Amino acid sequence: MTEPAIRVVGLGKSYATAAGDFPALKGVDLAIAAGEFVAIMGPSGSGKSTFMNLLGCLDTASCGDYFLTGRNVARLTGDELAAVRNQTIGFVFQGFNLLPRMSLEDNVALPLVYAGAERAARRAAARQQLARVGLADYAASLPSRISGGQQQRVAIARALVNSPRLLLADEPTGNLDSHTSEEIMRIFCDLNREGITVVLVTHENDIAAFAQRQVRFRDGLIVSDAPTPRTADAAC
């Protein structure tokens, strides 16, 4: 049997508070196959953001195991986790997180700087990914000179520049109008068709409808896990 892209077993996370430990995630079990497109949903405080932070190796679990393409990253050191973040995972955030004084090309190339790539290789890779999201002619522009939708495209290009196997998106359309949101989701669909595993956090049903599967959290637990109903307008 093929190893899932993601498999978590008894994954939990607690935070220390004045009133004692607060369990934000309570022993979750979940598997996501390579090449799946999964939407993570739930109300504020449900544990979905904590779960995504653990998947992205931005935080460490209090208990349980997290296997990323068969490797138990819950047992890695801080330096090892940083290497996984840089080499295996691409991140797209609601707020774009572009550096305002750097060109779009330099923003996209930033992960390659951390990876130690040479400038010529960084430039070529950044331009390739900008072309992939339809912004080849904007490489020298600053983020302030383009629209919010274009900025999110740049953020996607940056997430792809290291050729990740897993793309994590946290409310990537939260700051965008409905038309631009659909354009961004079409990009995620195209990337998923190319074989990239996509895990998306959203609270919007119309955005979750682009995914193949929807996993809902409540009070730190998974309360439902089902294929997305296919409708006439369902996108991917």
C-alpha cells in the first residue's frame, strides 16, 4: 500500500494558560493521500489552525505522531523541522506576507536564498514560477504596484519555488473578492492536477467546494470527514 502524504496518529497540542493546560487539539487521527485536495473546516477555536501549524512544522505536538511521506516529523529537532519546511512544504497565507521593498522576483526567490541556491538559479526559478501564475511581466514590480489577487498569485509562486510535494494554504482567499477568490482556487486546482497535495483551511463553504474532501473540526476533534458533494458549479 502506498504511504499517505500525511498521516497523524493521536496528534495533540496543549497550551499552558493561567487556568492550566488548554488542549487545542485532542488526539486526532487522519490520513491524506498523495495528490489529494483536502479542505480543513471548523469554527474559530475548533483546532483547525493548530492542526495546520503542526502539519506545516511551524509548531510541535504535545503528543502523538505525524508522518510526512513516511517520516515521523514529530520527532525531529528544530533544525530538521526547518529543513522540512524549506524543502518539502509550500505555504500560502491569507495576508500574502510579501516583503514590500523587494521586487516580486526577489520575494518569490526568498526560499531559495535560505536554501543556499546561487543567484542565477534563484532568478531563473522565480521567473519560472511567476510565469506559472500568469505574472511573468511583473518580475521587477513591487508588491504595492499590483492588486491583492496578484499578490496572492506571487505568494503561490513563492510557495512553489522549492518544488514542494505539499502545499498548505491558510484562508488564502480571505482578503479577496469572490471573483478573484475563484481565480486563485482555479490555480490550486491546476496545481493539484499536477500531483501536488493541497491542504486548505477555510471557513467558506464555496471555497471548500473546490476540494475533493472536507474535514471538519470542533473542540479540538474531527467531527466529520467526507468527500465534497459534486455539483454543477463545483470547480476542480
